[in-house]
Amino acid sequence: MGLVEANGLPGLSPDKLQKYVPDPNGFAQFVRNRYHKTYVDYVISPSYELHKEMGILRTTITGQLLEEDMSFARFFSGRILWDESMASNAYRWVVDNPSGLICCLVGADHVKFTGSITGRFQRMAKEQQLDCTSVILNPTLIDTRPSGSVSMLSNVAALASGPNDLTLQLRYLKEGVAVGSEESRLPESTGGVLALADYLVLSDS
């Protein structure tokens, strides 16, 4: 992933890219639909801005130092490659173990709103009709809002009020409807909604 964060997807040799992305057409198509673009605007773009504010965009995930801040395109490329490789490894395991059950423990950003591992696994497993269930354990306000949009104080206050302030769905627009336009506010412009997860597990302890 460090190679991609430093040089973009062309930084990977064809053999390495094939290892992480066995379905290049599906990989490319997945990021072109409207719901994934909404996920990117809500989850990945704010995460990039938070990394920028923290001054950590000159170091790749593998510790390589860069001469300048990583561009959003390279940050995005690294992120989607990470998600695709996790999803494809899980998919391979399930195919190789047809009576098995795999449980993947990952960060919330890699699960929520179907834009990362879960959506990618579902794309790969569509023909086999394999189940993929997402569960988020004890989500907080910070987990359901864009990175950097909730202060720790707000999060503590939300914890005291319970799960009522969590964002449970993310609305996306139909193709051709401009974000922020008058038309985008109309109910009929809704393309659909993305659920935070299939299940939320909340514990008081």
C-alpha cells in the first residue's frame, strides 16, 4: 500500500496489482456509481482532510517518508486498494471453504455505509449468493459522522444520551442530480439510502 500512496496505482507491477485486485473491471466499476461517490464525500474525503490537519500525509502507512503531502488521489487509491484486498482475501477464503464462516475484525470506516469491504465482498460474491453481514460494535457519534466533524466533548455528550444521535442512514442522489441543487432537496431525487451497518451492538459495560 505504501507504493500506491507514494506513486499511485501505477506504482504497482501488474503481478502485484493482480494479487490485490483479481477483478480489475469490478474494482473500477465499483467507484463509479453514485452511492460510492456519496460514501467517498462522507467518509474518505473528511478522513483525508483530518490527516492533512494532523500533518501526517508525508508518511505512508508503511512508514515511507514523502517529499510533500500525499495527494488526495493517492490517499484515495491506497484506501480503495486496502478495502479491495481485504474483501478479495475474505472472498477467496469463503470460496475455498464453502462450509466455513469467516469473521473479519476491521475499523468502522472499512464497514460503514457499504462503501468499503462489505460492498466489495457483495460485488464479488453476487453470483454465488454468499451472505455478508456487517456488525458495528458500540458505535459512537464520531463513528457515524465525517472525520473531524465531531469534537471529543460532543462525542462524550452523545454517549450520555445514547444511540439516538447516531447517523444510521446515508442518502445518495440519483445519477444526473447535482449535489446542492434545488432538485437535490426533492424526495424524488433520492437514489437510495446506505445503512450504517446490518446490525449495531450496543453495550452499557
